[in-house]
Amino acid sequence: MKKKVLALLTATAMTASLVGCGGSADTTNTAETNTENAEETEEAADAEESTEAEETETEGETEATASVGELSYTTLSLDDNKDLTATIKFLHHKTDREEDGTIANMIAEFNKEFPNITVETEAVTDYAEDSLLRLSTGDWGDVMFIPAVDKSDLATYFMPLDTLDNLSAELNFVDNWQFDGVCYGIPYMANAQGVLYNKKVFEDAGIDKLPTTPDEFVADLQLIKDNTEAIPLYTNYAAGWTMGAWDAYVGIVSNGDNTYANQKLVHTKEPFADPGDGTGAYNVYKILYDACANGLIEDDYTTTDWEGCKGMLNRGEIGTMVLGSWAYAQMQEAGDTPENVGYMPFPITVGGTQYVNAGGDYNYGINVNASDDNKLASLIFVKWMVEKSNWCYNEGGYTVVKNGQNPEMYEAFAGCEVLSDQPALAGEETFLNDMNAESELSINAGGNDKVQRIVEAGVTGSESFDDIMADWNQKWQDAQEELGIDAE
């Protein structure tokens, strides 16, 4: 039963670092209502095991496909429907942007063009779990950021927005929430995976060249410890979800293969073995272990402070943090020296090249059960937010719109090859979800506990790094055997 529930929660390879966090609110922030508390259900996981459910999903998929074109993203013009009257609700996770007025300001700009579309908003702090609850009960509104549902269930909850071919001609990163060639989601922004750092700390430490290998990076952390008062690497252990950020470097960043994460990983017998050349998942996590073992992190990892660390990095009290590019804007805003906040490629080089994994953050989805007017109003709102709000750029996001402008923060990525993870192979769309649930490793799906284990072991010496990797390999192999997935 535990694994069934986990399967629902890890239904897609949506890493915590690819997906940007909200703000500091400890309770749900709303524009109109408060978040409801409930517990997760396992209906989606049970449905996967039922032949009847599969037939229903196929029928829903056919109906969704047929409706694409009647109302679609690429055929909708923002010059039309200026007199449309509707009230829609937007459920999201950006509590910080709800509190600071950013979202309200964007809606005010939207209403200058569409004055009769009222947009109510609700920001949810524990979005990953609460949004699934709201989705299962139908109590969420018209537009939401799609949570971790099975792709085969997309047509049950969300309106088809367009075909993958049509959307891909105009937007980047639209394949994450597609099923059988139909897209049900569009990212509000995209992220690239690298490392936050303080430029002045690096200068004071005597670092004049950004590291490109794990050994260089750990050596630079030691220079920061020896020559400055800054914490070399801030783990953000206590926040929990921040630990899952390390998973984002498994795949493209660590091996240069954009088919690995969603296609090959599930079939790899020992994904955590050491390739012996400073690459691969082994060396991603070893950076963290070595930093912890060598005292290159905060004094007490159990007391890290997510909100407090933003200002600390801005002020130069922290040297580096491993998080997606979505965090860059938050670090800049948190103090008086935004010019010192930098973002660099993750320090792994594959065959002489550094690779960057860029992909969509949370995706807008529209309620398939909304009224026709609300569907139209919602699609207008989504298209305006993607193309005219400038939200992606202002958040330091990698552009979603084809040929759009990227922020200056990506200048350090010049010379790197930027790739996006390719989707799972046909017929294997659920394999990664199934493997994550069976192994309980949750790679790129919020696997916080397993990465926290590395911190604990590194600091205390309770386990060697190789023992942890061997255990993970065994768990992966056991899951492959249990699920009947071929491994090599």
C-alpha cells in the first residue's frame, strides 16, 4: 500500500530543483480562500492496475485528442475576446510572489487587456501534496500548476491545449505533460541546472576560474573555508525538499545523454556505479559526501534555514548552494548586493564538454470540467502569462517562448551544451514512476531522504559513500526484478 501511494506522488520525473519553490509562508496564502487540509488517496495508483480503468483512459484520450483544434493554444489570438466575461481561479505554489504582490500586479496588467476576466488566486505552501488532494476532489478551480499525476490520467483532469507538434513550433519544453502527442500543460518558466555562488566569496578565496570537475569544485570549497568566513557549501538539509535538487544532475549534466533520465535509467543495472572518470550519478552525489566529510558545510546541518540562507548567500556568508536557476532571482532580492550572486554550470565535464540540463518548471493546466467560457478565459490567461507577463524572464527563468530572451545570469553557460531530457519511450511512460515507487529512491521525484542520508553519513562517518551507492544499486536492481523491467 505504501508503494501504491508513493507511485501516485512520484508519477513524473519532476525534480524539486527543476521545479521552483515558493516563499516563506508557513501557512497557506490565498487571494480568496484558505487551503483545505486533507489526506492523499490512492485512487490513481489503483486505477493503473485495472483493465477497465485502462480502457476508460483510452476513451478519454481519444475524446481529448478529438477536441484539440476547437480551442487550442496556437490558434487562439490575444487580440480577440476582449469583451469576454468570466471569473476563473488560479491555484499555484508561488507563495512568495503572492505575498509580495508580483502575481497581483501581473493580473492587473492582464486586466488592462481583458477587463472582464476576473482572476482569483490561491497560493498553497505544501503544493506537491495538497494539490494532488485538491485535484482528486475537484476543488481547485480553473487553472493550476499540474502536480505529479500519471500521464495516462491527464485527460481525466485537464483540457488538451494543443498537439505536441503545434506547440513545439512556438514554445520550448512542452513535452513534459504530453500524452500520445497531445499537450495538457505549458511551463510558466523553465530552469537550467547549475550552482549558485557568491562572486565576491570566490574572489576573496582566490578562485579565479570556475570549477569544471568534482575535484576542482571540492578544492575550491576548501579554499573558501581556508581564506574566508563563508560557509563553503550550504546543504539546506533541514528544509528537506532542497535535498532533492541533487537528483537533477543525474543524466544530461553528468553524462551528456538527453535520453538517459527518462529512457535508459530504468534499464540501467547499476546507475550509481563509479565510471572512474569523474562523471555519472556516482560523482554527482560524491561531491556532497566529500564536502560533508571534509567539514565544508554549515556547522550544524540540522538547523539550516531556507529563508535565511537567501540573504546569507547575497551577503557573502555562503559560498555555494546547489539549486536550479529558479532560485537565482530570490537570492538577488534577498540583500543589498545582488551583483555578487552568480550562477555557474555544475562542475562535471564529459569528454571535454560541460552539459546543462534545461527543462520546464511547473506547467499550467486547465480544468477539463470547467465551463466553455471559463476554458476560453483560462486559455487566454495562460497564453498571456506565457507570452506577455515577462514572469519567466523576471524570475531568471530559461525562456519558454522560442527565440525569447534569456537573463544575463546564463552568461557563465557560454560554451556549454544545453540539452533537454527526452520523454520516455512509447509504452514505457510509467516505468520511471514504477521504479521510483518500488525502489523508494524517488530519483528526480523528490527523493529527499536518500540525499539527506548522504549528509548524515558524510558528517558522522556512519557509512562510507561506496556502501550507500551499493545499497542504492541493490534497491534499483530489486525493483527491476520485481517489475520485470529488463536491465543491462
